[in-house]
Amino acid sequence: MFTPTRRARPFTARAPFGLKLLVGLVLLFLYCPFGIILLYSFTTEETAFTFPPPGLTADWYRVALFDRPDIYPPLLLSIQVALVATFIALILGSLIAFAISRTRFFGREAITFLVILPIALPGIITGISLRSAFGLFGIDFSFWTIVIGHATFCIVVVYNNVVARLRRTAKSQTEASADLGANSLQTLRYILLPVIGTALLAGGMLAFALSFDEVIVTTFTAGQQNTLPIWIYSQLSRPRQRPVTNVVAVFVIAITFIPIFLAQRLTQDTND
Amino acid sequence: MSALSPSRQPRSITSRLSTFFHNNPTLTLLLLLAAPLLWLGVIYLGSLGALLLQSFYRLDDFTGIVVREFTLDTYRQLFTQSNLDIVARTVAMAAAVTVACALLAFPISFYMARYASPAGKVAFFIAVTLPLWSSYLVRVYAWKLILAKEGVVGWIFGALGLQGVLDAVLAVPTIGGPSLSVSMYGTFFAFVYVWLPYMIIPTYTALERVPGSMLEASADLGARPVETFRRVILPLAMPGVIAGSIFTFSLTLGDYIIPGVLGNSAFFIGQVVLIQQGTAGNIPLAAAFTVVPMVIMFVYLWIAGRMGAFEAL
Amino acid sequence: MSSAANVIPAVRFENVSRHFDQVRAVDNVSIEIRVGEFFSMLGPSGSGKTTCLRLIAGFEQPTSGKIYLHGTEVGNLPPYERDVNTVFQDYALFPHMTVADNVGYALMIKKVSAPERTRRINEALELVRLPQMANRKPSQLSGGQRQRIALARALVNRPRVLLLDEPLGALDLKLRQEMQIELKEIQKRVGITFVFVTHDQEEALTMSDRIAVFNAGKIEQVGSPAEIYEHPATAFVAGFVGASNLIRDELAQKLTGTASTFSIRPEKIRMMEPGATVPNGWAWVYGTVREVVYLGMFTRFIVTLENGGELTVVRQNLDETSMDVMSNQGRRVQLMWQRAFDRVVDAK
């Protein structure tokens, strides 16, 4: 998904100072909210967030871990949903990637468009569409209705990773395999799967992160069940123990940063 | 020459199956695409169709029950002045957010593509994508803390003795409010913040594809850097910017969380949809409302596709 | 070699066409490639030579016509069921496997036992003179080494026909010339039919037993290198293989007495002082040297003829320095050549 290249040569020899300053400010803009969340997970104030915080304490981490059992069911549900949605997305996403990359056929563009649609259209449309379809067919909300929503927008992440890798794999490689006596299934096993392996892993981790974090579509497909993001959303308007939400947020950041970071590394080292 | 005689193995089932697929490429393609098409084509598109269908039903005002017969009443209801204001407000916000994201994304993308070392590019890329994948809600919530009356921004203005400026900014009618976190400014900042990575990545990708030799050629032909920038770099970066704008525009059109958490009481499309389908129970009107961003996005995607934006995704 | 193998061609095309939408990549081609020969398909890019190779390998199916391998029609037989192997233009080595695993891939697929596999991998690596590379990854090899590994991989299975798709195209000149000789030697040693695709006429002349010259999806001529060079069948062949002067219409009428287009190689033309005696069976014409191109080993003269038109003459620099050669610029000369060396092509 990301290929650093050496060919880009400087436009002028060195970056102008003004440009560097702008880049620094944009990076600051991107990261200061995370610092703020971290800071306020240690504040001594329970109901308001004045700056600077009047005092610092690590007690909210103890509270979040031991005194708030209501955190765990949503956390567990989110992990389960993300795992199943990722599994479905891995299969469907790579099937489409294989079909798209191996042949040119009528309707090929329509299919790539269809794959992008669930993330190109606002999430609320996916959400309310599924909800009204469930309503029309009398399907009750459950674990599976959440999974259907999540898998739909996760497919594209897997597809993008796999199709990019397949595009970089020369067609002559599969031809060479067939030429040397391997049938299609053997070519799949010995050549294609090893080549796309890391792309699948990366796509899967990104899909997991995307699903784990999703709130808009989930609002419409979840019924009474709370995923972790929905739990956080409900906490935003609660007056008491507000730093606990910050603690959970810090954990969510940590949990999603790790797979994303790994996914990035995986897609890079095979890029030379 | 006996070593060269063909050594045909006994053919296994997988080998025969493989040959069958080899000789029937269309069937193979259909088999590959069957499951994904069932999912995206039937479940997903079917749901969009179901939604569209609902918008042609209407809610009986007295009984509160959806009447399942074709009518344009719901659309008549949609095109009232107050609803049109909501659509206009949402589209204006989406446009403003898109422009701001493009302006902020360009310098960093340009720096990444032109000046960063290969290792630097990787680091930058990770730095830009990490916030994108990490919790959306948490990031929105962080802005609530930053922009609150007693929050960081208020404190900075106070410390600099610029409280008067902040008050004046907040006093602007329709977009102002009691504090930054309860005004259109808050909505705008949070939108720009959460969607910015969506703009940086495709812009960077497009810029990265401009070979250095092309810039040298432009300079060699007598163009000063400013001219090279305007006549070579900018046009080549445009497909990337347009690809990014698909996301910033679309995501803003449908979002209901940010205006809810960080806005004054003026409604956006997403909020109305949520209220109509939820507490109001008026599914037809909610459906009709979602048709608006859907139509806008289809037109937008069509134009973007014609301008080559999909290659930059 | 059994006598039957000599009668049945290794590869036979019977009116084969391959169309891509409106483009006739291969247009009604019929050829026979003999068992054990080094056969080259020569032509400019887009002339259909690579498509022919891919038709033999099974990567493409003919739109019409029949293809036989050793007398058996292969029709829609997939590549993995054909007893031919290919050396690809980009080598197509598998990046995630070691050199040994690459070379042994076909044996692994065939479920050859491990010790036997190792033996044959080493044998193949010996053949291409890279025995010490077994544990490297393809990314750790130079272009020339990759090329040899690709060759070893294609030969390890001892196919009956080896297909080579411009395998030397990516190498620099010196290495390419070395590999030309080496390839030819390997072919003699293993005795396999080689089908070699190239756009480089010198390469084809150097290595081939026979050459097929392709142009616009059709074969213009098939023959030995000497036949192709000395008796070009068409104007295209005369121009594509080596350099040629093409003389047509009125000038041809004046020089030879018929209006048929004919070709004469630049090295066959002698450049003399005006008034030189012309032996029997020679053609002659007067002209002025318009341009002298000194090329080290030889010199190329472009001569404007007094009857109209131009002829290119090439002369080896035997007893002349570059100064002597350059002094010919603008000189009036008499050109003459043996009529036995000119060839009527595309007779009207």
C-alpha cells in the first residue's frame, strides 16, 4: 500500500524554512489531541476539564480496570465483531482482488466502483440502508447485523492491499509457474499466497482497526448491544467519573496503533 | 534422447479441476465473484435500493404508521425551506472542510514527496495514517476538551491577553456560540482534523508519481520554480486532491457525531436522519434525506472519475 | 536421434491466427520447427513473434488454426501440461524463493524425491556455470546471473522444446555477446529444440540454424542465416536483416533493364575512380559522394547518383586513415557491383 521510492529528486536542493514550519504545524495539529487525551486521563477533576489540570493522579486507571465492569462486555463484543468482520472481509476482498487482477472483463470498472462505494458514501447511508433492509425483511438486530455492516466497509481495505500487491507481481510469475508444470491450485499455493501473504495480514489488521473503532454504521445496526465506541459515545454525556472515558480512550488508541503500525511495516519490507 | 521423452504424470483431481478452470475462464471468474457480488451487489446495493424505496412511502401523521404505497409526499416535505437550509448548511460545511483540508494537506504532502528521505517518507506516512485509523470518537472528543470554554485554546487566548478577540469571533451570528466547542467553529475544526489524513495520502501519492526528471525538464526549459509549481506540479497533483476530496466531502455530508458533540444547535443532514428514523419514527423522511447526499456523491464521484481521480486512490 | 523425430517437426503451426479485438497479432502463420534446431523468430516489436512463442507455451490460445507439438495437436492444453519450458524476458524468478528452490520448482511440482532433486538442481546450476549461487535470493543476483538462473530453471526438467523470449534484451552489449555464444553451446550440449525470439538481427544471425522473419503478424521468410542475408525474399527482409539499398522503378529500369525492385548490400558495391573498366556481368553507375561516415572498422559513404536516387556503400578501412577516407567527400565516383549479388525483391 505504500512504496517509498528513491527516484524523487529535490525540487530545490533543500526544503525552504517556511515549508518545514508548515509541516511541523500540521503534524502538531494531527497529534496534539492525543496528548490532550493522555493528559486528561490523569486529571484530578471528575466533571470538568479545565486547562491546565488542577492536579494529576493515576487513580482513574485503577478505577477503569477494577471498578467499572460495564466496560468489559462492550470491549469483548467489539473484539468479536472485528474478528468476524475481518475474516469475512479477507475472503471477499481477496476474491475480488484475484478476479480483478487476473482478467479484463466487461463490468470490471463497475465492480471496483462497487467495492469503494461503502466507504465513499457517508457511513450514515450504509447504516440506515441496512437498518431499513433489516426492517423490511423482519430481521432482528443481533451480533450478526453488526458484523454485516462492518464487513461491508472492511472489504475495500483488504481489497486495496491485495490488489496493489498483485499489481506489483509480474504476470510472468504465474505464467512461469504454469510453464514449469504447476496447475492453478499449485500456483496459488506456492506463488500467489506467499506473495500476497503480508498484504493479507496488513489488510486484515487495518480492517480490524477500522471495525474496532466504527460508530456511525454500528449505531444503526446494533439494536440494544453496545460496542466499545458506542459505550464511549454514551459516556460523553455522563457527568461522573469522566476521566475514566479518557483512560478507555488511551487504551483504544494503544490497541489500534499497534496493528496499524505493524501493518505498515509489513507492507513496506517487501517493497524493494 | 530417451531423457527427453515426455513424462506425463497420472492426472490428479486437482490437476483435472485446474484444467477445467483453465478452459472455462468465464465460469472461473463467476465462481470467484459469486460470493463478493452476493454481498456487495445483493445485500449492500439491495439495502440502498430498499432505502430509496422507503423514501417513496409516507408516514401517516395521525397514526404514526408508515404507509407503504408510492407517493411523492415525503419529497414535498423534504423541499420545505427549513429542510433546504439544513441541506445548504451541510453542503457549505463540506465544501469549506474540503478546501481547508486541501490547503493543509498540500505542504506536508509536497514535503513528503520531494524532500523526505526514503526512511523519512515511511515515517511520515505512518505518522499521517496513524490518526486516521485510530478511534474517531476519541479524536472528536479530544477537540471537545481542547475547545471547551475552560480548555486549552481558551487558556492560550487568555494567557496572550486576546480574550477580546475570541469573544468577538464567537459573537458572529449563526456561526458563533457561547464557546468554541458550542459553535460552527468547533464543528469545522473537528471535521478538518478528522478527515485531514484522507486528503494527505492521495495528494502525496499523486505528487510522489511526478518524476524528478520532469521537474528538471521544466527547469531546463527555463521555468522558474514558481512556474514549475503552477504549471507542472499542481496540475499533476490535482487527481490526488480530487480523490481526497471525495472522502472529505462525503464523510462531512453524512456525519452526525461531530455537529452533535461540537456544534451550536443548527442541524446537519446526518442529525436529521438520525432523529427522523429514531425518535420521530419517520423512516420515509429519513430515507429521503439520505437520498440528498447520495445523489450529491454520485454526481461528485462521476465528475471525479472523469477527472482521473480513481487512479490516484 | 530416432528417424521418426526427424520427420515429425517439434512445433508445427497450421494457419494459426491470434486476434486481440481488432488487432491481428498473428495472421495466418504456418511454420515447422525441426527437432533439435536453434530456431529464431526475428522481427520488430509488435510483429507477432512473441505472441507465437506464447501460443507454443500455451499462455495464449489461437483464434483459429492448429498447433502441433511433436505431432500432437495441443489446442487448449494448459501450459502445465505441455512439454515445453520458457525463459522469460523479465526472467520471472520467484522473489520469495532461493535460487535452488527456483531451479527445483518444476521438480518439486513433479514430486521428484529430495536427493534426486538436489542432484538435478546442481547439475542445472553447473550447466549455467553458477554452482555456488544455490542459497541466494534472486534479488541478490546481477542481471546476467538472473538470466542464467532463469535458463537453468527452464532446462532442469529437460523439456523437449525450450522457448526464449528476448532473454538477452536486458543485458549490456559485452555480456550479451558472451551469452550468445554460451547459449548456442548449451543448446548443442543438451540437444533440445530452442525457439528464440529476438528483434536483434545480429543475434539471430549469430546463433540460429534457421530464422523466421516476422512482419505485421505474418512470416516474410524462413531460412538459414546465409539464405536470409544473401537471398532476402522481400524488401522488408532485405531492409530488416542487415542494411540494404533498395532500387525501384525508373532507376531500376536504367540499371538492370527491368522495373522490378531489387536490393544490393552496401558492402557488395565497389567505389572506383570514374572511367574504370567494367567487367562482364557487372552493373555500374556514376555519382557524387554526399556524406562520409567514419565508423572505425569501416566507412559508410552515401552517394548521390547522376541518374537520380542514392546508394549507400560500405568499405573496410584496409589501407586508409580517417583523413584519407574523409577526403572522398564531394568526389565524383563510379559505383559497380556484380549482378549476381543483387536480388529482385517484391517483383511486380
